[in-house]
Amino acid sequence: MPEPTNGANGVHIDDEDIDFSDIEAKYAVRFDEGLDDVIVVDNVPIIGQDRQQRLFETIVKRFKSHAGIDVDVAGMHIPYGEDGQSKGYMFIELASPEDANLALRLMDGYPFDKRHRFQVNRFTDVEKLANLNDEYVEPEEEPYADKEHLRSWLMDNAGRDQIVMCRGDDVQVAWHNRSSAPEVVHNRERWTESYVQWSPLGTYLATLHRQGVQLWGGPSLDRFMRFSHPNVRLVDFSPSEKYLVTWSPEPIVVPDNAPLGPHFFSPDDEGNRVAVWEVRTGHLLRTFPVVQDEAGAVKGFSWPMLKWSGDDQYVARVQVGQQISVYELPSMGLLDKKSIKIEGVADFEWCPLGDKDRDAIEAWGDGSNPPKGAKKPRDNLLCFWVPEVINQPARASVMSIPSRDIVRSKNLFNVSDCKLHWHPQGDYLCVKVDRHTKTKKSLFCNFELFRMREKDYPVEVVELKDPVTAFAWEPTGNHFIVISSNDANLGTQAPGITIKTQLNFFHLDPKKGDFRLMKMLDNKTCNTIYWSPRGRHVVVATLGSSQKFDLEWYDVDFNHEIRQGGISEDPAEDVKLIGSAEHYGITDLEWDPSGRYVATSASMWRHQLENGYAVWDFRGQELQKQVLDRFKQLLWRPRPRSLLTKEEQKRVRRNLRELGRQFEDEDLAEESNLALKNREIYQRALEEWRAWRSHVKAELEETRQDLGLDRAQAEEHLALPSTIEQEATETIEEWQETILEETEEVIV
């Protein structure tokens, strides 16, 4: 092979004699030096070059707001394919390797939008991939394992509900039976270190521990997710169970050797006390501080600190006197990147998502191609109120989100305080206004009632002359109940004082079209209201008293079956007391999801007097009562919204009497089985007693024969009563009959 030559002058040149070291040094790529501050971000939106600048600016803002990292647009590079579209990933050169480590921890798994969740890796990890074996190895096939259904409890053949009970160190999950004791399906010791809580739809059971919160679900209640928030004390789920908020009285501390990743706190979270988590992934979305005064004490803290919109799209908090901050989910970024400035704002509440709203959302879909005739769902609404300032009256306003438009506002005068009460279906809003007289020596109450389903949201006013201590809407109807009092001892905390109250029933008058008083009952001691989740029936109770423990059951539509859908001539006759009872030491009361049963309990967390629980039917008939030492808590497991269509639900209501017989037969069978079981126990005890008597009689006869005595001599010698033979041969059985239930049916 000829040596290389220079064609110009014929000089022979050998490449090996040329020194390329300076060129190689200049253009060498050093993976170990200078690239530790470069990261690769996957799952970036695919765009054209015309949208690159806008995307870069958005990513810069997200890195700044979520991770506190300053990114220079000049250090960002995104590759493009032959079609002119980006390839879905990009390179970012940060200011230091420390920023790269922080981005890896905080931005990995970050939800950029609904379709894109970032995956962040170090650029130097490419070296590791370069050393991988290129030979393909068939992975081992793992055996398929069915995952437990998180709502399996809804498939119970008997349609029973579940309860969870805490007693001492034990936590039990059990099926509720009408007449017999609960059927325990899970019993674990030290399952929680404080209390337990069901999620709003009953999917998860939350337990609290020193290390954080754990969620359990499925038929075996295995652990679904854990959230590391040390010394957590309070938890709050979003309405759809997508997110979880936790609070600890101790500020977050992140040690130097703390684990990294989206599931853990970062140095930026230090000092905060409230955390927001995504339930499905366990990712930490954001943390918040709690306002403290100069002495370090918590100032004006109330739970829940963060309040959720009905559809889980937004969560908001109020900074009293300044603003309302609304955050979008799942990014937890401020809506429109700024808070809503409202000078003097005192409080706010979101409008719940009612059945009508859910139906509209399902019919509308994503809005790209809604079906003909489908009505667009209304925006999220929140109501806030502002107290009086100098010459400006107090004000209650309803705001639409995300537009921030004020859709209705009402001025209020002589205001001492306000409470906001949304109807559970979002149909009405009650602004309870505590007003003072001009002399400011006495208080009275006004109800500003907004009709949120009507045009322009009309408002009517209902006035009460006495202070109001409790208010509650009927969950599925047009009634509300108010407890008021003119007792001179109102507000006194001295023990042994029972406040006299009045019970007021209101309804929407179908003739006049406005809210009117149906009935007022005086000389009561009740102070709390508990509506059935199905409406119509309500329990009023006296809680927190050391002398009174009254329970009263009312039916607010007593003549419904007689009227057959007609309008009542005398609304007061529709309010009937259908049951009354007393539970000594009662501290808590809760309806089951079906509205058939009420559970009352006396918790050792409040006192040590006859702790335990009782279960009643919706008419106040006691079904079960258990006095249990160290009893703490009983909660019914919530149920999600029914999957039946409106037509199917109407068909069930039409055939309710016929379908109800099946459940009545099952209840009777259960009671019969329980009676049979008790009968068997009695017969067994009777047979054991008879066998013992026969044995004693035989021993007596054997002793008499051994002594050679006749019967009279044996009685005298053994000092036996003369009626021993009669006692040994005579059996007396005493039966007691108890009426378990008596039903009166009106036949028209």
C-alpha cells in the first residue's frame, strides 16, 4: 500500500506523526465533568418550533413555583424530528449540580397538565445505559395476580352496611346486623395510634400513626398507600377521594439524610405543617404554613384549613381580612397565578356538587361534542362574606370560579357574625346572620336564603327573634330545622346548667313559593340536629350535658302516603314525633348510609361513664345496646353514589312495597334464627340442670342404701328438707313474651 502523499508538492506525510491532542482536548465530551448540572426531562408536550418559546417560558415558571429553581431559557434544548415536531423530551442545563438534584427530587412525577407528567433523569445516566448488554433476554413471565376490588363491600348479598369500631387498642371492621351482634370480619390490635376515618365514598380506611397516615382497602383491607407526615393529627379527603390533606402540630423537619423523591418532604417544606397528597400515587403536591403569632402559638387556625370544590378541580384557603387563594389540581398552582384580593374577607364556603350537577357533567362529557339538548354544567361557585367596615355594610357574595365573576351579592346591616350553609344538593344557600339591636344589648337572627337554581338567584329573608344555636338543611328536600333559645343562661359554661331551646321546622311552601315556618316546639333541651341521609326523618339530641341525654325522632312528612303526592292543607300536621329515648352519656350520633339505622355512642375520649354504643331504627326503636369498657369510636362506612339510572330508581320506588317484603322476610328470618339460637341455649342449660338433679338424686339414694336407712330416717340423719322428693321431681318452667316490633298500617 503506497504511503500518503501531498498532491501539491509530493511530500510524504504520515498521519501517525501528526499531534491531534490540542484539537481533541478542545472538542472532547467529558461526561464526568461539567454535565452534572444537565437533566433530561421526558413526557414534554410535543410541539412545533413556533410554540417553543411559549413552552420554555411555561416550564421556567413551573420550575420556579414548584421547586424554587431558576432556569435560564438559554440553557434549554428540545430536539425535533424530520416532521418538524418535537420528540417529547428536552435537555435543561441548570445553574449547579445541586439544582439538578433538587429538580430530580421535586420535578420527577410533576403533573405538567392532564396528559403529561414529567420524568426527570440526570444526563450522566446515559453512560450507565451505554454499558448495558445489547443482547435481548426474554423476561420471566410473572404469574397474574388479581387485585382486590376497592368497593367489594357493596356486593354483600344482604345489602348490609359495614361499621368500624375502636375499643381500647383494638380496631374492628364488622357487618351490621339488624337484631344480632355485628359480624366481625377484621380485628387488629394497635391498628391506629389515635383514631380512624373513612374516606367520603367509603373506599379507604385511614389510620393515623407517629410516622404518618396509612390507607387500607379491598376485601382484606390491605394497605393501599402510606403518607409520611410525622405526628399527624388531622386528615381531610377531597369529595371524590382523589386527594388528602394532613396536618401536624409540629413543623416539618427534613434531616440531611432524608430520602429523595415525590413521596417525601424536601428542604423547601421545612417549617410547614399542612400537606396535600395525591391518593392514587402517594405523591406530595404541596405544603403550607400555619399562621402563628409572635409567641409562636397557632393563630386563627380552623379545620379544614383547605376547602375543596365539589368536583375536586380546586382547593382554596382564606387569609382572613386579605384574600382567598384558589389552587388548581393536580398542579396546586394558583388560579391565574394570583390570589383573589377581598379586603376584610372573613370566611367562605364552596357550593356542593349535587345530583343535578353530576348528571349534567356526565351528559356533557368533555364538552367537545355534547349530545343534543344537553345542558352545560354550571361553574363552581363559592360564597364569602365581609364584615362591616366604618360606613360600609357587611356583604355576602357568590363568586363563579374560574371566571371570578360576582353572580350575586347582598348587603347586610347591624351584623355581629355570619355563618354560610349550602344545601347539600347545591339548590339553596343560607347566610345565617346574627344581628344586634341598635343598643347592641341583644341579638336576633336573620336567614338570607339564596335560590341557586333560579334565574338571577333571588333572595328572601326569614327572621327569628331569638339567637340561633343550630341550623341544618334536609339533605334531599326543601326543609330546614333551626334550634333557637331565649334562655338567660345561653352561653354559660357552668356545669349542671341545661339550656332551654325551641325547635323550629321550616319548609318551602308549594302554594306561596317561599320558605315558611311549619311548626315550633318549645321547652326543649336539644342542641344538635342530625338529618337522615335520605331526608324526611331527623333526630334531635342533647349532647354535652351532664344531666340530659334526650333523643327525639321526627318525621317531617308524616302524611305523605295519605296525601298521595297532594299538597298538605296543614303543614304543621306533617311534623310528628315518632320516637323518643335516652342514651346515658351520649357523645356522638351518626346515621347509616341507607337512612334505616342510627348509631349513638358514649366515647371514653369524653368521659368514663357507661362507654359503649346503641343502634336504633329510624323510628327510635332500640335494636342493640352494648356497654363496653374503653370504647372510643363507631363509624358507618359511607356509600358512593348509586349506579342505577333515574329510570331504574323510579322503578324501584314504584315497587318499593313489593321489594321491601324481601328485606322484611330476611329481617324476620334473622330474628327467628336469633330466637332459635336463644331457645337452643335455654334447652341446653335446662338439660344440664336436669342431668345434675338426676345425678344428685342418685347419689342421695346410694347414700341412704349404704347407711341402711329408710327415707324418713335419711331425711333426719342427713338434715334434708321434707320436700326433697318433691323438689327432685317437680319442674317449673316460666316463659316471658316480649313484643319485638309492632307496625300499624293505614289502609285507604
